[in-house]
Amino acid sequence: MLEVTQIDQYYGSSHTLRRVSMNVQSGECMALLGRNGVGKTTLLRCLTGVLPVASGHIHFDGVDISKLPPHQRAALGIAYVPQGRDIFARLTVEENILMGMARFPASKARHIKEEVHELFPVLKTMLARRGGDLSGGQQQQLAIARALVAEPRLIILDEPTEGIQPSIIKDIGRVIQMLKARGNIAILLCEQYFDFAHELADRFVVLNRGEVVTQGTHADMGSEEVRRLLAV
């Protein structure tokens, strides 16, 4: 579904991504791991078109999207849940969710599918509340729900467990498992919480100083080498 080939990216004279290559298949969860400041969020912003790449290619379902702007990548089926969630604090929960459907033509009926309520039952009881009044964990669920109503083929989650209470982390993990079970969506999970990523990921990539230093399957993920690379 997603194939990244030898991409480089710079902030001024700083070489932030160094010939990064990876791929994510439909129906799987790929974990992107690494310490703070190694380039994980920079890579995600390059995948969504927020940041340009200096060289290399990004293909989505066989189409080279390396030069496409963010809205065109979203139209192809890429959804991004950023670190910090970025929900609209003054809009209601319902309005926040419906904003996720902006990629569809105006003629398409805008309503929240029951499937979203099944994934996030707590949000169904809060549709009239303003997004800014929700707890951090509820806002995270709202951000994921907003991404899912866009009917993505790839969903990118940037640190979804950051600052979230354990009960909500379990709910988010349950949602990711349900999405995997569908078999028609690819999930790229950027995460520092190793146990959460280890439970969900089919494969993993570890970044260090902007480079892919190791990658492998779920069976390889708990190795001493991977744990050493992630240790603070």
C-alpha cells in the first residue's frame, strides 16, 4: 500500500532523514519506533506532504505521490492523526468528526456511520459537547474517529498513547486490532510506548539519527538490540 524508497529531507543544513526506505502492507500494522528527536514525526510529515522530500520516492498503491500536496494525498486515502491530536476545540464532537469527511464531494451525504459509534461508544454520548471540553483520552479517540470517517486506506498514528490514561490506551489498542481484522487498511503506528507497539505490530522499523537502523517482524521486535536502541 505504501512504499518509501531512499528519501532524504533537510532542515536548513541539518540532514534530518537519510535515505529512509520502508513499506506498509494493507491489513497490517507497522510500528515506527525510536527515541525522541530521531526523525519519526519528520518522516510522517513527509509521508503526508506537510514537508517536502529532497530526494527519493513515496508510492501509494503504485502511484508516486512524492510531489503531491497534503489534500491530494488525503483524497487518495491517506489519513493522519498527529501528535497532540489537533482537534477543533470550539466545534462539537459531531462537527469535529464530520470535518473528517471534507475530502468527499459536497453532494455526498454527511452523517456519522454507526461503525464509528461502535468503535468509540463514548463519543456517541458526547456529540453535542465541544471538543475542547473532552479529556485528553477522549480527544485522542475523537481524532482517530475523525480520520476514520474519511474512509482511509492508510491511517498514520503519531504517538496515540502520549499522555493518555491506561483505560483509554486499551480502547485505542482494541480499535487498532479491529481495523487490522478488516484486512483492507494499512496502519502506520509511530510509538514510544514499546509494550503497546509490541502488542499490535506485525512488523517494525527503528529510526536513529534519521536513518533506518533495524527492521523486522513481530518475532524480532523484543530483541535486546531493539530494546537498546529504544532505551533512553
